[in-house]
Amino acid sequence: MSGVSGVTPRPERLAALRRVGHKGADLIAPGNTRESFDRALEAGVDMIEFDVLRLRDGSLVLAHDWQDAAERDCLTLAEGLDIFCSTAYAGVDLDVDLKLRDYEREVVEGLIERGLEERSLISTTYTESLSVIGKLAPELRRGWSMPRARRDYTRSVLAPGAYALLRVMRRRLPGKAAMALRAGRCEALMVHWLLASPELVDAVHGAEGQVYVWTVDDPERIALLDSQGVDGVITNDPRLFGSLRPSTDPPGGATIGA
């Protein structure tokens, strides 16, 4: 695919938009559950994003935040990773979103023990975690997520001040992202859709990185981001990808680590 004017095209290995299901398919079934992952798989995603949170009892579960964890019986990290080891999910990549710090080793070891490292990208808002992951497993790809979300932005309206802050961040982000990528602090940027811009795509691709945009539930915005050359879009409803042109690869056909 050729990029629009002024935008560096995607790398050949990611010639088509990566279709990413947020928490699986959170608008179709409760997120971070087996049912949600199955619905995302049925919709033909290339990648599934899921959240990992440490509870107060020390256990690691698939949940976005404390409220999410309190509302249901969560999958443990081990149970979730075992799902993605199954044959049904063999062609799907993983975006493992760490919501807090200090359990990087457990997540990394869980992925490596199951042979999932080549299919996985670990994302976090914490630069300290990115550094730890890089030292533990240099082969694992890392995504720097921003801004830091104390709650699920897709389930609440942002305050006017938050929009103003995002606009300031949007102007500064291309240079900041390129510096982080060239310094080896991450391999991808995971940004709220209000931070996405042709300038960011150009800067990230120029630094040989990737841009993933969250969380987009508007088909017109998905199409716009696709035309701007972002590498992946994360949505609560992966059925929305049906309006885009067919992918050049089957789900998972071009692993993110290729």
C-alpha cells in the first residue's frame, strides 16, 4: 500500500493494516474473557490485545482495572496464555498490555515458556517496564503506550482539560517517539486516536518503528487511519474491519517480530 502524501508507507512486512481486537471483542462479549477472544477470532483479527493486572492478593489476572476485576471471575495469566497456545489461536498475534509495574518477569517467563514470544508485543505506559523487558528478553517487541489511562477511555467521556493536554502531546509526540525508537527503548508506539497524525506515522516509520492506534470504534476513523499508514488499529468491535479491503495475509500471517 502506498502512503498518502507526506506519510512514510508501512514496512513491506506490514503492507496491510493490522486488525487488533481490544480485550478481544469488548463490544460483543465481556472483555478479557475466553468468549471475547473467540468473538475476535471469528471476526478475523490479526492480533488480540488483553490486559494483565496484579491483584492485591498477588495473583496476575486478565483485567483492565480494579473495577473490572471486581465485577467478574477473571482468567488468570496462566489460563489466558494457555488459551493462546491452542491450535485455534495459532495464527493470531498478541498485544499484552501491562497495567502496572513490577510483574514484568512473570509475564515474560509465561510467554517464553509457552513459545509465544515471537507472536507477542508487550505494551505499557511505564518506560521503566520497557527497560526491564528489554533486559529480560531482547527478542520481545515492546510498545510504549500513551497517554497513561487510569480508567478505560472507551467507557467514559474525557474532561475538556484532558482533550487540551492530548492536543499538546500530539504536537510534541513525533519527535519524542522517534528519539525513543532510535534509542532502542521500544519498537512500537501505542497511541490514543487523538494523538495519531500523519506526522507521527512519518516520524515512527522513519525510525523503523510501528504505530498502533487505540481504541477506535468508528469505521470512518478506521478508514482514515488506514489511509494514513498506521500499522494497526485497536477496536472494541472487530466486525468494523469488514468494510476495509481484504488483508494481504491471513490472520497472524505476518508476525510482528518478522
